[in-house]
Amino acid sequence: MKNLLILACILFSTTIIAQQEWGDVNKNTVTLKEIAPIWPGCETGDSAKRDACFNQKLSAHISKNFKFPAGYVKKEKIRVIVDFIINEKGIVEVNSVSGGTKELQDEAKRNILAIPQMAKPGMMGGKPRAIKMTVPFTF
């Protein structure tokens, strides 16, 4: 009986720790926390530091790799929006591109597709999950 009680306490403690990492149980409602993908080189630190690192690396990637189309002349403020997911394997897949000219859309899509594979994919409930993202390009 004593061993059974000890085993039950260990299992109960493990369940509580696991729920705190990726979800929350409040009365009859279970809330799962979405964990963002981790950019290569951003693996250390807490989730806030990893998210800040992700945003910094994404901004640096976009500004470093964007090339204006040949003969492009800025006439007015143009906005191109790229909707994409980072899939369960940590690879970028573009869903849609809208706004701007065809040339700017193509370049924005190329830039997003050049994002490296993530060190870890997004997670929900302790399982890999595709995470939807939107990046606006303003010219």
C-alpha cells in the first residue's frame, strides 16, 4: 500500500510539471500554450529571449536578403503581405502573397522561402505543430 501511494504521488507530480510547461488546466477548461519555432542560434534562454532572438534574426534575414527588382522605381508607399507557416519539420511554406506589384510579390516570397530551417519547430501540447505567421513588407 505504501509503495502504491508513493507511485501515485510521483505520477501526480510529473503530470503537474508537464502541464505547466505547455498548458494550463482551470476547472473544466484545458488551455494549450503555443510555443513558437526556434531560429537556429536562438536555442538558449527562456521563451521571451528565444522569441526576441527569433524576431531579431527574422528582421536581419529580411533586410539582408531583399533585392529590389531590376529597374524598380519607388513611386508611392507600397505594402506586400506574405502569409506563411513554419511546418511541423521547421520548414517555411508560403500560403499567400498579396499587395504591390508582381515583381515585389515574387521577391518577398523568395525572401521568406530563403528562411533557414528552424532549430526546433513550433509546439502545442508537447507535439510539433505548424505555426502561421504574417510578414508585411513596406516599400
